[in-house]
Amino acid sequence: MNLFGEVVVTMLVIMDPPGNTPIFLSVTKNLSDKERHRAAYLAVATAFAVISLFAIGGQSILNYLNVSVPALQGAGGLLLLLVALQLLYGKGHEESYEAASPEQRTSIAMVPLGTPLLAGPGTIVATIVFFKRADNVAEWFSVLAGIGVTLSITLFALRFSGLVVKVIRPAGVVLLARVAGMLLAAIAVQMIANSVTAFVHAG
């Protein structure tokens, strides 16, 4: 139970469902309620797939690809920074949005929401560490259960984010998009800074 609680707390802090909800609303502001709900499920499913991949392969995948965790952090930071700039300036999706199919429109939930925002470098590293610490089947299930609870809470937050839209109205969503863009840019810069720091210390 101690390991289970540690997994839940750690993963909740990293995934930050309340903090990611405004970003989710900003990225999906042009979607209908049905498409937004589908996007919530897709985002969490993508995060689950990425976490599962690294739970199974873990460090072996990074070693095989010759990719370090700092490099993963830097790449995730750059991707999030591009999304943050689109949110801040309101450009990047408008022209292609109307012509896109519903599947294409909801796929934005996979990248960047599913990964690297929910299942980013921090989540991947935590997953690898927790599964390395699991010495028996019971502890494996504790880690899996902790991750499952965290993803369920995240899904709940994203799934019912539409209630926020009804409260703050379209004008509020636009404002929220700008604020979320600044926060996302700060997260991206911090990820890049951590990556550079890790490279410097490694050198």
C-alpha cells in the first residue's frame, strides 16, 4: 500500500490534471462537446499506451535507441513550446481546421496532450523507476493500480472540462488559451533547461 500511495501521489503531481485541464480546453476549444469528450479519452489512452510501452521495455528502449532521458526532456520541451506559441498567438490550426475530419480534429489530443504533456519525460522516468523497485508480483500490481487510478482521475478532469466552458463562455476560453499558452511555454522552457543542465552535469 505504501508503494501504491507513492505511485499515485507522484504520478498525480507529474500529470497535474487540474493544471492540464485549461491547456486541454485551449487546444480543443474549436471542438464540439462530443469531439471534446472523444479527445479526452484519446489523450488518456495515448498516455496509457506510452506508459505501458516504457513499463514493459523501460530503460532498454532508450538504450537501444541510444537516447538519454535529458534528450527526451529536450525534445518534449521543444514540442510543447511550439504548441504554446500557437496558443499564445492563436495561429496554426484555423486554416486546416474546417477541412479536417472529426478524426483528424480529435487527434490533437494524442499529441501534444497524450504525449508529451501527460506521458512526458517525467512520467516515463517515474514509470521506469517504480517498475525497477517492484520486486514481486504484488508490487507490480501496486504500481499498475497506482498508474490506473492516476489516469482515471485525469480522464475525469478532462472529460468534464466542458462544464468549465459553460461557465466562462467563449470569450473566457480565448483568455484561458492565452494564459494556458504562457503556462505551457514556461513548462516547455523548464523542460529544456533541465535537459541542458543534465547534459552539462553529464559532461
